[in-house]
Amino acid sequence: MSDLYQVLGVKRAATKEQIRRAYRRRAKISHPDSGGSAHEFGAVATAYGVLSDTKRREQYDRTGEIEPTQPDNFDASAIEVIAQKFLMIIYAKHDVASMDIAGLVEEAIHEDIAQRNINISSQRRAVQRATE
């Protein structure tokens, strides 16, 4: 893999603003709609994603490795709920074309939010009892 700083054409001491400007310049050139390739554009996007994030940049500078981004707990949970609904849809015995997929996913998210609110209320009551 190429050096991320070389991909964007910046020095290791580049500021966030220099990295942002270099990314915008390289993205315009490397984008498939501008005659670039998806691979090249992906490399530019990856370089920017790492170098514009202070924590990931420090990790890259120390190790030379790119640590993938991790969704926060809320995002990961939402993704899991959506994935479960999609699996249900994939294995459904109904005609998928006639199903309201967006509605099913929205319903699942609302159910997940309601369950979380119940859990939060339960935790608050437990804390209140413990403090009394």
C-alpha cells in the first residue's frame, strides 16, 4: 500500500486544512466521473479519512497501519437492527416486491427505541432505589 501522505501529495507535517485542500484537489482528479478510477478514488478517500482524524492519524504515524473506523455503540446497534430486518426479508416466504421494506425497517427501529427507553427507565428506577 502507498504512503497516505503521498496519496494526497502532502508532507507529514501538513495541517488539517492542507490535508482537506489536498483531498478536494485529488478527489476531483481521481473520481471515476472525472476520468479517474474507483480504486484511485478509494485510496484518496481512505487517505483523507485517516489523516483528517487526529486519533487515526497518530496511530498511522506510529505504526504505519490503518485502523478501520469503528461505529459508536448507537450506530452499531442501529445497523444490527436493520441487518436483522433485512435477513428476515431475505428469508421471507412472501413476495419481496410486495413488501414495504422501508416500513419494516422503520418499525424495527421504533421498536428498538421503545425497548431502549424501557431499559433506561428501569435503570433510572434502580439507581433511584439504590440512592434511597
